[in-house]
Amino acid sequence: MHKAQVHNWPAYIGWSVGLLILVALIYWLMRQGWNWRRTLQSDLPELPTVPAEPGATILESKGRYHGTTTAGNWLDRVVAHGLGTRSLAELTLTERGLLVRRPGDVDLWLPAEELTGARTDSGHAGKVVPAGLLVVGWRLQGKELESGLRLDHPDQHAAWVTAIEQLAPRTKKTEGVTP
């Protein structure tokens, strides 16, 4: 009596191994691209250090940090100095600047004199969020950047935009003014 072969195990194993190799290759190529981008951005100056006394608190909130891009280009992610890593975030706006504490990653300090403004947007750093993101514009030694943040309570985005816009004008007023 002859039984029909139900499974072709060698073919299944061959296809599975081939698929795993393909996934590993794609992951490796993505990692190489990320490292290449980091190398290209190695001329980006060091981030400002968080001061011992950041000043009186204006607003506080929790949310997610979605990344930093070059200003005006929501897809050009900056990965140097840990700016490309998404993470949880605790935001504190003070009279001296914006502090973004990122557990397990580098904290981000944006001095008030380097803030250029804020807005709400639906996309940033390759991430689209229909409920919106808070996008904060800032300068790092003359290089214009934008950081995308999503607060746990998106209805607070408008208050953050207003507060940052009130803090930023002193820089906007002095732009282009020669002594």
C-alpha cells in the first residue's frame, strides 16, 4: 500500500531558511543606511548640556519623542547624537528653554534663545499621526532643526505652541539685526 506524501519537509525548511536570510539581509541593509546617515551628520555640533537649574516651570507634560529633522524637510531625519531614536519623553518648558527628558536615551535641552517657534502638524520624521504632533523649531549653532513630539493629551498641543511662541520671539526679533 502506498501513502501520499502530506508534507514536503525539505521544501518547507528550504523556503523558511531562505526567508530568514532575506529578512536578515534587509535588516542589515537598513542598519548600514542608518550608520551611513550618522556618518554624514557627524559634523553636527554637540547638543547643549542640560543646566543644573533650568529655570521656573511654565508647562509640563508627558508624551513621546518622534525624532528630529532638518527644518522644512519632515523626512530628513537627524540621527547624530541620538536625535533619531523614538522614545518616551517628559517635557518641561521653562523660562530658560525646553527640556525633553528621554528615559534610557540622551536628554534634549533647547535653550530659549535657540527656539525658533512651534506648530502642530500631522507628520514628522517619517511618522504620520492623524491626531497631530507638536513640532518645535530650534537652532543648533546655526543649523535649523525641528523636533516632533506627541503629548499624551493632544488637546494640550495648542497651549504648548502658544507658550513656545511667546518664549521664542526674543530670538526672532534679534535675527538679522546687526549691532
